Amino acid sequence: ASVVNELKIGSNFKMAVLTRYDLTISALSSSQSFRGGRCSTWPTQRRRIQLQAGRGPVASAGTVSETPPAASMPQKAQPAPFKIPKSLSEVDNGKILGFGAELAEGHPGFADEAYKQRRVDICKIASKHEIGAPIPAIEYTAEETAVWSYVMNELAELFPAHACSEFLASWRELGFSPRRVPQLQEVSEFLQARSGWQIRPVAGLLHPRDFLNGLAFRTFHSTQYMRHGADPCWTPEPDIVHEMIGHVPMLAHPAFCQLAHAIGVASLGADEAQIWHLTKCYWYTVEFGVVREGGGVKAFGAGVLSSYGEMKNMASGRAGLREFDPFQKQPKMSYSDGYQKTYTVLDSFEDGAAKLEAYCKTLHVPLSDEVRQAVGLA
């Protein structure tokens, strides 16, 4: 799924912020970042850090910027020239915005050749996966497991007070262990039993259209590689930590899935301006959304739930709240100056899904009976 100041990840937002989606690898370091605020006890100065299982090279901070397409707000659609997939097999998972060893200079693993080769090996496994086949297991190293353990333990301290009840229920049921990195196949089976969704492995940041189209078929594209160990709480793109901790628990909840599905359906046949708008709708809900609960607000967005710093920022009350309205132009996605200053709030997931479904009807993109049946609208 993009580099910042003191991170905040994790946005598994497999959608980098691009200008007309024309991305070069060198531009990745200056496009939208997946932030994952520093953990409570991790050093804030750049230096080598000893993990339980090994060392990582020096991590470096970066900056982010955004130059959105001229038309952020969708216009009334003409029957689009974009092919509408009739099944998941027609959703391309090969348009990767950055892959394997092609890391930008600001990436923590840029100078670590062993890490880059490890990324290449894992990405190749994902790229060869065929729909319907079991997802190959990754044998995570001791150092990778140490990274997972550190981040999970840090975040788990904040969940009881700041995560929404739906997340907490799924988190308890999943029972992730800090001593073992979850495998996509077992998690996909868990989701299929709870919400009817599934996981499809992907080699990196997926093109926005393809990622959103996947949601229409109740499929979440997930990376399998681990962030670099130099700074466990910082990553310039989605990784297995962000996917498992930030996204998976919410994908087990049917009402939340209805919201994500509505964004996916709206993306089918959408033009570029509409895809850009839907990308922002996804960002401000699935990644950084909060929901009213118990007289306050609780986090449900993966970019908040997988980020110690972002969760603390949300809980501080310093940031404002804005009601979600997909009919309105969404704010610019630019976070070079720190954590979110405003969070998008929902009264409920059902309410958010209803708004998105109403918006979808205004796009006037005709869906065939075959497609409607495939995405569960018939």
C-alpha cells in the first residue's frame, strides 16, 4: 500500500496517494505514507537498535506530500471505458506500486540487502498464488517474530480503552499470540466463517482500482512481508503487522464489512475521478475512522488501531471530528505535519454503509445481472 515524520502506521491502505496513479519507485518516498506512530518505549532518535533476535539498520524519517487529480469530486458517470470484473479472477492483483527490493531511499530497509532479498522472496510467493488454492505459509524468522511481538504487545495495552467493541470482540476470538505471526490461510478461513470475506495475498501496494474492486467481491488483498526491524513501529507501506492487527479483526464484523463492500461496489466501472474520491472515502473510514460508542468515540480504522501514536492522538481529544458524507468532497490526504487533525466519525457502521450505498446509486454505472449476482446485489 507510501513516507513520514514519525510514522503512524499502518495503513494497509493499498492505495498510495498518487497523481493520476502515475507512480515511480522513486516517488514512493514522497507520496502518501502509512503512518504508525512510534511505540511508547521505542527510542525516538535514529540509531541502531538491538531486538531480541537480531539487529536492523538505522531507520530514517521521511516526508509526505500529495498532488491529487484535478477532479477529486466525482461527476455524473458516463458508462465507463473501464472493464467491470465479473469475478474475483478478473480483478488484477499484479499492478503493484513498488515491489520487493525496489525500496525508496527513505525506507528503513533501503540499505539492507538481506532484508530486500527477503522481501523479494515473499513477494514472489504471493504473486504466484492462484485463486482457490491454499495460501502458502511463510516461515517467519526469529527477528520477524520479534518485531511482531513488540508491536502487538505495545498496541494491546491501548485496545481496551480506545478500540470499538466490535474490534475487541474479534480480537479476543482471534487470540493472536505474540510468539507467532499469523498465517493468511488460517485468517482467511476465520473470516469466511464469521463474515463471508476472504484474504488474497498480494506482493505490495496494489493499484487503487484493483484493490477497491476486490472489496466488491468481499476479498481483502493482504501483504505477507514484515516491516524492517530497525524501528518496529514505523513502516512506509502496509505489511503483515498492519494487515493482521489493523484490518482483520474488523473484517470479521458483518456490519463493518457492509461498509467496505459498499465502497468496493461503487468502484466497479468508476472513472478516475470517482476512484480517487472512493479512495479518500476508504482512507477516512476503513483506515482512519472512529465510531460513536458509550458517549464517546472509539477507533475502528486500521491506521488508528495499528498505530500506538495515532491511537493516543485520537484518545487525546485534540483532533476534531467530521461527519462522514460520501456526497461531499473529501479532505486532502496530506500528513507531513503529524498525526490526524480530524477523524471521520460514524454513528454506526450500518449508517455509513447506507450512505455509501446511496452514493453508489448516483454513479449511474450499469452493472449486469451477472456482476450483480457475483457481488451479492441480486
